[in-house]
Amino acid sequence: MAQTQSQQQTQKQIQKLSQVQIQALKYLAMNSRDLRDEILKAAEENPAIEIVSDPFKASREQYSSRTSSSGTLASDSNQLALDALEDRGETLQQHLMKQLNLTKLSPDEYEICQKLIHNLDKNGCYGSMRAPETLLDRSRPAQTKKMLEKCIDRIQRMDPIGTCCKNPEESLFIQAKIAGDAPPLALFILDGNLELLKSPDPERVLKRLKDYLRSYHSKSFAPKIALDDIELDEDLVEQSIKYITSLNPRPASGYISDTSQADFNNLDVILSVEKKPGAVSADDFENGIISSGNPDFHYEVHYTNGDLPEIRVSKDFAFDTKATQKANELVNMLKFRQSSILMQGCAIVKAQKAFFEKGPGNLAPLTRRKIAQELGINESTVSRLTGRNSSRAIQTEFGTFKADYFFPSALRQSSGTTNNSQISSEAVKNRLYEIIQEHREENQSLSDEKLTQILNNQGIKISRRTVNKYRNQLGLENSYAAHS
């Protein structure tokens, strides 16, 4: 057999990433903590990079500059607190857990309190963390909403008083209620009416209060409110303002926050999604606006900068071309990161509208490929943000969820069902939980085989093995085995 040599010319289109593009993708995959270190390191090495603001540093400076009527004494105590921060002394979680461990509680109460404590942010609030309801263990019937409220109240009364609230505004109200010495007018203002103090001049506040009453009672059938029983005058208003300003909106500011012991810890919240009143005619991903298809509301997606410092290119070093070029590259890479995260978040909200309207149990099957196609980007770019091992999270009105939560796998439904031909695994798990709970209330036992039959009868094609897997993932005991 003869061997011959031949030449063949082929044409291939190959895209080679530049070093800048590679670095931009690296930043995209970084969590906020590591990226913050990168930015500060770059700013230290390159004089053309100017730090405009630093949220982390600003919060510390704000704390140190806080003053009160006690003058030097307050300044000294502030400095002591800052020294404790520098030495990474006792954390808020350690301080609260010491008190919790001295309290006699049931195992379920202790577990809920522990989860609540490790779910607090640096302000001692849970508003930027997971919603408290999501911390309940569905497999333990004793962990009810009533028990949760009792545990929240218990932590709010611990030292420092007023932690475990949704936000600093609620903390002020809770502190006043627990103290028991607040003027009724102060309680009314703190109970969702703080806007009345936007300029705390007694005369102006008194006028606003009277205007508020007139406006309220101009409505038909307006019921009586607490403010009706208060004789308003300037002295009372001044007394209430003085009381409110004596409270601490951030009672946890003397401690550092550490959620490292919680199983839901270290989430890097990159986006927050809000439902806003009014319809929009079309989606605007660049500005984080998504139409809901409902005339009453739309969605807004916000990129959360967290503790990342804001930077810009310094004009004072325009003469240094090389340094300025590197500074511009860093600024552009951070803009690319923010834009990529925001666009992907918008695409997720658009694909999962049912969830953002109704909450857990309403996710549709979703793949990263679908999001990539929607945005015209590479699937690996989506995976960098939403991979299963990623700590990225999205904050919603129903709680904070890892980004990969919004990509459930699909199960096929029987023909003839009113829904689509596919249903998400998350929706199936939710239905499985409901079935088990319904039968537990009726003291009926269900085997995995029986559960499979019920789901199949409801149009969900699922095997017994999958039912067993989902039940274990939910932490639900086999009710049939439990009763046998």
C-alpha cells in the first residue's frame, strides 16, 4: 500500500481572549470579599486609582464619630469599642449565644434561636439575610410560626436589646416597647411613622402630626387610632423627639458580626429583587426593570455593591499613561462585572416570574443555557455566577436564596395536564412536602410507593427512587416506616 502526502488548507475562526478579558472573567467569578482585597491591593500599587468611597471603612468611621450629650465619656467608650473591633474580640453571635446557653429551652426552640442569631448581619438585623420563616425545619412539626415569633422576641430582649429585627427602624420601636417608658407619641412615631421626623424641629413635627390626623380622618369610615387619644402640644413633641434620639438604631455596632457557624453562611448577596407598583411597557435589563405582565406592578433588580469600594481614575496622574491605562482597565472590568450580574439577574426574574409573584413552590424548570441564549452570551459565563458551588445569592421578599436555587431540574408531566409538559424539581418537592403534611394531620402513613402513586395520579411522572431522594433532601422521615 503506497503512502502519499498532501496539503489541505482550512479556515477556522478562533477567538483568543486577551489578558484583560481573562481578568474580567476572573473578577466575575470572585465573591465580594476576595474582590475587595483585589481592588484595595490594586489601589495601593497604582496611584492612578482613586478610592471615591469605601462602605466598609465609612461604617467604621461613622461609628467612631458618633457623639452624645455625655461628650468625652461617649468618645472614650466609642474608642474602646473600636479597639475591640480591631482585636476581633467577642462577636455579636458569641455574645448572644452565651446568653442563649444560659436559658432553658426545648431542642426546637434552641435550634431556631441559634439559626436566628447566626442569620444577623453587621447591624444585628435580618433584613439583608434570610427571612426568618425560611429557617424553620419543615420536618419538625413543633417548629411553628408561633414558636418562631417567641424565639425572635426572646433574642430581641437579650443584650444588646433590639437585635433580631428586620431593620434599624424596627429596632428603635422594639427598644422603646421593651423599655416600657416611652411616651405614647414616641411609640406612635416609631411604629412606621418615622417620616414625620424628617426634620426634627418640634414645631414642624407638631404641624405634620396635625396634618396627618386631618388627612387620615378625611377618609370615609376611618377607624380610631392611637394618635386620637394623645393631646398634642409642642412640649410633648419635644419630649418624644428627645426620647427617640436617645435610642440606638444599631445596637450591635459594638460587635463584629460572624455567621460562619451557620449552615447558610457566607452568602455573597449580589442582587436584590423588589416588586414595585405600576406597570411598565417593556423590559429594560440595562436598568434592571422587568415587566410582570400585570397592570399593578413590575420588578426592579438592583446590583448590591456590598463592601466593595468605589473607584475612579485620578486626574492628578494623567501624565502617567501606563498607570492611567491600568486604572481604566480595572474600572471597566468592574463595570463589566456589575453589568453581567445585573443582566443575568433580570433574565432569571423574567424566567421565574411565578416565583417572584407567589414565592417558593412556583419555580419553573430552568437551564443556564436558556439564560445564556436569552442574553447572547456563553453558557460558562452564566455558570460563573450561578454554579452549585458558588456562594452568590439573590435577595427576594420571600428570603435570600443561592443563585443556583433558581435553576431547578425538570420532571415530565403526563399529557392532558393543565400545566406545561414539564415541572420543576423544586415544585415537586414542595408538593411532596404538602402531601406528607396533609396525611400526617390525618394520622395516615404513606410509603414511598404510595407517594409515587399519588404524584403520578396528579400528572407528575416520577419514580419511587426519586421520591425517596427528594424526601431525604427535605429531611422528611418515611412516614410509613415511622408508623410501622
